[in-house]
Amino acid sequence: TLSLHDALPILNDTYGHLAGDEVIKRIATVTESCIDEHDGFVCRYGGGEFVAVLPDRNIKEAEPIIQELFEKLCDQVVHYNEYEIHLSVSVGLTAYPEVCKDSDELLKRADWSMYYAKEHGRHQLKVDDGTGTLRQVVCGAPNARKGIVSALAIPGCKIGDMVIQSGKLRGVLSDGMMCSGKELGINDDHSGIIELDE
């Protein structure tokens, strides 16, 4: 499964919504053609995002197919009025049941991988093969810094009456929450995230 995203809002602002529509049509045509060749199927997931499914294929089998799709999309130029629009795509790939336990996790991890690719330079394929934990967390605590050891509440965790969910914070996808001592019920300190000994 993959999630794919072109810079649709930027395209619409720069060239107009009709140009954005042409880009979406091209992405759909190229993606459907490539995935159909490998007995898969594609749907538009929303905005400039698409989901492709390659049934009965593991990560090692799916990755070259998705890499081929990525390269085909990158080679596309959409001619609209006097403009030549070169496609820029970010793609996330993962697998079920190899990496994910159910369809909800599959979509979430594919989407997260796509956003990870987008947030870390755009125009790339990010594969979540389950060997590492891909997790981006936005934290504005005054003591947040590189190398800190703290407590992370991942989506689905319950902190008090609050259930943690993925969402955008300051315009960036955050897949969890760094916790204060008070939020964890350990102490009354809510001035920053809890710092733990290694």
C-alpha cells in the first residue's frame, strides 16, 4: 500500500485549480496503468493522495513496483496552457501482514511514511519495512532537545481522559505526544516534558 501526494495546494495557487485537476488526472492515469500491470488496484484517497494496493506481495516484491511507479510519475510533464508542470511526488510504502496487523494500521503507516518523505525533503519514496520505528512527534516544551530521554504516548494511548491521536501540530504531522510528569500522574510538574534516566 502507498500514499502519494503531490504539492496540490501550491499547484492550485500557482497555476489554478484546472491545472491541479490535470495533474491529478495524470497521476491517476499513470498510477492505475502501472499498478494494473501488477494485478493491483488504485483509488483516490482525498486531495492529492492516492492509495494503491498490491495484493499478496511482501515489501521486497512491492518495492521495485512502487519504485517503478515513482520514476514514471517523476518523468511526467503536464502541459497546461503555456505552462509545463513537472510532477513532484512523495510516496510511502508498507505491507500487511508483514508489517501491519490490520487495514487501519496499514493505511496509517503508509500515510505516515508518505508524510515523513514529504517533511524530509519531498520527492522521494519512504519504505516502512517494520525494522525501525518511523515516528515524528512535534513538541514545543521548553526542555525538548535532541537526545532527551522522555515518555512518549503513541496514538491510541489514554492519558487521563484524553486518547492520543495523530494530527497536525503547528502545521506538521505529529504521531504522538511527549508527556509531562503531571500528564503521566507521576508528579505535579507540567513545566516541560518528563526527563528520564537512560
